[in-house]
Amino acid sequence: MPVRILRSRRAWLLLLAFVFCVSGRAEDPDKLPAPNGNYVSDFAGVIDAGTKPEIEALSREVYEKAHATIVVVTVNSLDGDTIEDFTTKLEDKWKVGPKNTDRGVVMIFAINDHKRRIEVGYGLEGILNDAKVGDIGRSMVPQLQQGDYGAAILGGERQIAQVIADDSHVTLDTTVKLPAQHTYHYETTHHRSSGGGWVGIIIFIVIILLISRGGRGGGGGGWMWFLLGNLLGGGGRGGGFGGGGGLGGGDSGGGGGGGDFGGGFGGGSGGGGASGDW
């Protein structure tokens, strides 16, 4: 009886560990789906439904009037990457900004890591230098610390948009709202890696077998514990983004591939930016 109880407890603990691992898995920038002309990629699912269309609308207006692109990305975790490396990889793939001008900005937030970055393309570095975007990033910290991610991001985006608009001598109507069909609707489960679903099914089956076996048999279940351990240990990265204000970071850049996704995408990567935490 004690052996059966012990094994049952181990199985349930592993089941809980599995649920935790699946729900908190990090995003791989190479596997995140392209924005396809949308400006908000809320992979972490933290931007409220009322604010997301406002962010989307402001980015679209900046593109249409000032020919610059502002993209917002949230992810659950960086999985050990620095925010700078993660942003560079994503930028290399997505190529934010109109072609041949590099007038793009990526605002990225890793929620579980409490990390943030504003990456600026070469074409906007003259008006959005590291010091300026560092100040903008720090201005978002109080609301980020309160968990009001939508308001924090919209406030930061408005500051960036105003700098771009002033330089382009255009007036922005920040109250404009996107039609419903343009709103970005990513759920946190839509960007898993292609093999993640099968791994989850296999793990679930193995756990059920372990629970159902209970204390029966001798060492025959050892291979299942071995398999389960390997599956839980190897599921690391798939698709699934502390206190104090952050400090402005250094430059990050680099060129890369990627395609033109339309609506202000297709530019080169690189430039400057500022990183921090909250």
C-alpha cells in the first residue's frame, strides 16, 4: 500500500509539473508567426481588448501618415535569451519598417522575465536615439509594475508616435479606432511549435498509464518514468512574452532575412534602442 501511494503521488506531481511546463513555456522567435500586416502581436495575452485596437489604430495611422512602422510584441518568457538577442532575432525574421527606409520600431515585452526593449531602425535613429527611447521605456514602468500592460504600452507608443509625427510634420488623430476586422486576435496557444502538441499528448498518456498502474508490477514501469523524464526535460522551447525602473541599454543591430509582410513590413533590421526591466 505505501508503495502504491508513493507512486500515485509521484505521478500526480509529474502531471502538475507537466501542466506548469506547458503553460509557462517560452517563445522561440524563429517560430513566432509573422504579423501579416498587423501591428500588435500579443502572444502573452496581456493587452486588454479595449486597448489593443487603439494601439493597432495608432500604428496604422503612423504608417499611413509618416511612413514609419511601430510594432508591439508581448511574449511570456525569453527562455534564457537576453531581451536584445531575442529582439534582434525577431527583427531579422520580421524585418519591421518600410522597405529601403528602415523606419521601424519594435516595442517588446517579456512578461514573466519583467524585461522590455524598444528597438529602433536605422531610419529613425536620428529622432529616436537611445537616450530618448530609454526615457520612454522608463515612463512605462509604473503601469507595467501594476500589471496594466495595455495602458503602459499605449502610453509609450503615443510618445514614440508623436516624435515621428513631429519630425514628419503630420498631425495624428489618436482617437481613431480600427474596424473590427483589423484587430489582432492571437491566443497564447496558437503559436506552439509544430511538435509541441504531440509531445503533450504522449506525456499525458504516459502519466495516465503510470497512475493506472499504481503499485502493480515490479520494474516494468521504469521505461515509462524514463520516457516521461526525457519528454519533460526536452520540451524547453516552443511557441507559447522585480522591481525598479530599467536603465537605457546599448545598441543592438544586425541584418537578416525575412519577407515583406505588407503594411510597413519588409525593411532591414538594426539600429539602436534601449532595454530595461520593471
